[in-house]
Amino acid sequence: MSKRNFDRHIQQQIQMASSLTMVKKPKLCNISPAIPKGKSLSIQSPSAVGEQAEDVADIPLICNMSYTHFTESINFLNKDDDNNYKKSKLVDSLKKIISKYHVSHNFVNELLLILREEGLDLPKNARVLLNTPKHQSIIQINPGSYIHLGIKTMMFPILTTFISDFCNTSIIKLSLNIDGLPISKSSKACFWPILISIINNTKLSKLIIPIGIYHDKYKKPDCISEFLNPFVTEMNDLITNGFYINKQKFTFEISQIICDAPAKAFILNVKQFNADHGCNSCIEEGTFLNRMTFLGMDSELRTDKSFRENLM
Ligand SMILES: [Zn+2]
């Protein structure tokens, strides 16, 4: 999108926000009055959650949102003050198009300056507008780095908004996906995201929620235990103790893990499917006949102990 078109788009958004005198408030579902402060997360726009509950397919995977912003936006929507509501709509609209068209922060800063001179109550710079988190705990997982966004932190606003859809069940069934993905054609830089989705709710089943992301310039994590440790620790806690929203207890279970063959071997910490001992069921040694084949029919089966001790 050209700068001119972007300017025009902004003007339309401002006009739209200015004409919102009789706008019906989005109906939010039973928002919790007491939301703990001080946490941050990346999640989709709360207005998108509130207004278009039926259509979550368009919700972006990640955009710059903070937990504080989420609660503030809900407060805006709950207030009777029209000005706050208009400002919230304007800020939300600006954030959406800035994320959509990957506009530079320098451009946004200048645009905000112009809009402020026109009398609009907006922040001075892009980072405040987008609620870019100031601190992220990025940890070292050799040979790269890892950020754990957190299951609770990511799930809380979603479950809070859609809590009425869970009146029949308090079990959250999760689908887990872990895979490596290249992030450029000119280098070996890669991401290994841990993604989950809720599979026992049709509204939310298309929503992909990132829980943690590993990054390195060259390769995947050296140690699968180290990579999965933050996720496994938090997941164990959720499975054991559950999670409360509005005094309603939610329990979690992992119903399925979806991986391709290389990722499966990586997560199970076993040899790849084409290795000499590549069978995950038994200890049969493979024979190479144009491709790796496992000819034995009655080899000793692998056990939980043999997996854990990493035997062959
Ligand atoms: Zn086998």
C-alpha cells in the first residue's frame, strides 16, 4: 500500500470513528471484573474477539498487545463515555492497519504528530500506541534463544471472552503442534514455535495460539528437554491444578500432538524414520534396500523405560 493510500485509509478510519455517536456497544460475554495486573502477552485484538465472535478465522496469530491494554480496552467498551469509546475504536483501527500493512514506526510517529495537532487524543509514538511490551523474558536455549509466552497468559483473555461457550464443559482439549519453519530463503535462520489450539469448541478451533517460540540463525534446539521444559512445567501444573476464571475451574488435557516425521523424531528424542534404528515401535535394525526397510516381524518392542533411557 502506498503512503497516499495509507493516508486515505487513515482519514476514512478517523471519519468513521468521528461518526460513532450512536454505535451499539459490542456485546462482551461475562467479562471478569477482577483481572490480575502486571502480565503481558501477545494476543489478538480484544475488539475483534468481542465484535466478531463467529469469525475467528481472521484473527491474526500475533500482534502487539499487552495484557494491560486488553483490560483497558474492555474498560473502554464498558464505559458510557462516548469519547473514550471513539478513542478506543480509533486506536484499535489504527493498530489493525499498522499491523496489517507493516508500516514503519517512523511513519506512524509522524502520522500521530499530525493527528495530535488536529486535536485527536492519541499517544505520541508508535510503541505506546501498539502497546509494545517493554520487557520480554527471552532465555537462552542452546544454540538459540527462546521466549515463553505462557499458556495461562495466552488463554486467559480468550477464555474470559468466550466463557459462556464453556457452560457445558470445563475441560479444555488442546491440540499441540511443534515444527520448525524457515524464516528466510537467504539464510538458515529458523523458528520452532510451540502452538496450541482448542479443539472442543467450534468457535475457537481455528484460533492458533503461540505458547513459545525458539529462534536461531542456523539450527534447531540441541536439547529437546531444555526446549520443552517451560511448556511441560506449565502444562503439568494446568493438568494437575486447573485454572480458575470467575470461580469456574477449567481443566486442560492434550488430546493430540500433530507433527511431521522429522519433528516427531525430534520431540520423542529418537532417531529419524530412515535411520538404522528408526522404528519407534520395536528395536529391529533396518536393512538398506534402496531405502531403509525393517524386515523383522517379531523384534522386541520398545518400552517406556527404553524410551526414557534413550536406548538405541
Ligand atoms: Zn518396528
